[in-house]
Amino acid sequence: MTAVTPRSGRPPGPSSGPPAVGTPPAQVPVQPPVPRTSPRSGPQELSRPGVPPPPDESPTEMLPAGRHARPPRTRAETLRKVRGHLAFLAVMAVVAVAFARIGLQHWREGTTELGVALLLAGVLRASLTRTAAGLLAVRSRRVDIITYVLFGLVMILVALTITGGPIATR
């Protein structure tokens, strides 16, 4: 003979029906919260009031307060980082002089110097490696050189050909 299971999916037994009148409810054991996972954040613990969460096991959590995760840079590392940005700093120095000239009402000379700064960036990008070029290396070497030189020549051409206007000094 086969057992018949009711529609609720539970096997027949004494607890399958409603509790009898006057019987105490059955004690259900309390289980600890089950960790849940979310597709974005990974496993998360359900928080229980009064119980602190377990410590994170990442290296930054194990360090004393006020310390950084990595050791301080050595002098050689600092020099290597600075050396990587010298080309960009040279171009920015020319740009600063150009903006000073523009601010002193010598806009034509200042704009010409901005074009020279772009030409300098193109020459430096062509002659230095990607690491040594630092922030001048934005795209591929060929695209960087063409862009810097083309924009530099256009700036110089525009600065030298514009005559008159409201801020003309000559």
C-alpha cells in the first residue's frame, strides 16, 4: 500500500491538521540567522542586536589605527614618479608663461606660446618612452604626436593671422 500525501506537500501525521483546542503550541527551536547573499555585494551577515559583527579579515582591518596599508615610499620610488612627470611639467611651465602673457594684454604672443607648448608636447612625446612621457601619453604615440603638432600649428597660425579686433595691441 502506498502513502498518500495531502495537497500541502507534507506527509500525513499528527501535525498535519489544525491543533486541537486547549493544546499548547509546539515549541519551535530558534535557529541562528542564515547568511544571505546578494548578487552585487556578496555574502552578508544578518545583524543581531547587541552582537558586534565579526572583524573583517582584510589586511587594512588588521593594522593599528592611523596606519596606512602600504609602507612609505622610498627615495628611489619618489624620484621615479617625479621623473615620469618632468615632460608634462615642462609643457605646463610654457603654458603658465603663455597665460601670464595673455593676462598682461599680449594675447597674440601668449597664444603663439600656447602653440609652442603644444609643439613641445609633440616633440617630447615623439622622443620619450611612454613611461617617461608621463601625462603626455594619452593615446597611442602616433595619435598623440599628430594631435599635439596639428593643434600647435593651428594655434600659431591663428595667432599670427588675426589682425585688429577689440583686443588688438598692434
